[in-house]
Amino acid sequence: MNKAENLSFDQMVTDLQQEIIRQEREIFSETVIAEAHHPQNVGRMAQADAQAIFQGWCGDTMEFYLRMNDDVIEEIAFMTDGCGATVACGSRLTQMVQGLPWQEAIEITPENLIAVLGGLPEENEHCATLAVKTLRQAIADWQGS
């Protein structure tokens, strides 16, 4: 490839990235986009006190890992193989519950999570349900240990 071809290719990539961002902004809130592009608390946790893996009806899998201090969620991490909305839900939910007693964390509903994210398109609302169900399973795992 010569220099002119490189510049043309680079411009094509830049244009494509800008188009993707424009389309995301038509569909998702800025909060969802920020969480999907820069998620918090991602990763598997070694020596977790509890964990859960749940697969949603859409095929996405969500994992949560908890480290507890008495009844408080001291640390939390998640992993997913899902779409940007699923990543955003996992990321924001971990931020919402870290530092909370488990009794408060299990009260969070998918609707609460969707509201904090500034909404989700109807076809992505199941992502919030997946995140909340997986968190509740991790808490149940901790309670059973």
C-alpha cells in the first residue's frame, strides 16, 4: 500500500467509527454508551466468596463475583460475552451495589437499573434482567456457603 492508499484507508476507518457512534447515539443514552465503551469492575475475581453464571434467553452469558465483608458487598466483578447493552448493565449494576448490604442489593430491579442507565430500547431491556438475575444468584450462592 502506498501513502495515498494508507491515508484513504485511515479516513475510511475514521468515517466508519464516526458513523457507528452516530448510530449508537440515536439508540442509546450517553450513560449506556459510556458504560459499554468504558466498563467498570470487569474481570473474574480470584478467591471470590460467591459467584454465579447465568445465560439469558438471547444467548448472552453474565458472570458475577462477590467478595463479602459481613453482609456488605465489599468487591464485585462481572464478565459477559454479550452486546454493549449487556456490558453497560453489568458495569452499572456493579457500581450500584458495591458497598451495599446484600439485603439492599437484592431489592434492585431491572427497572431500577434501566432508569439509572437513562433507559434502554425495548429490545435490550432483557439485558438488565440478565444482570439483576445473575447478581441475585451470586448472593444466593453466598448465602448457601
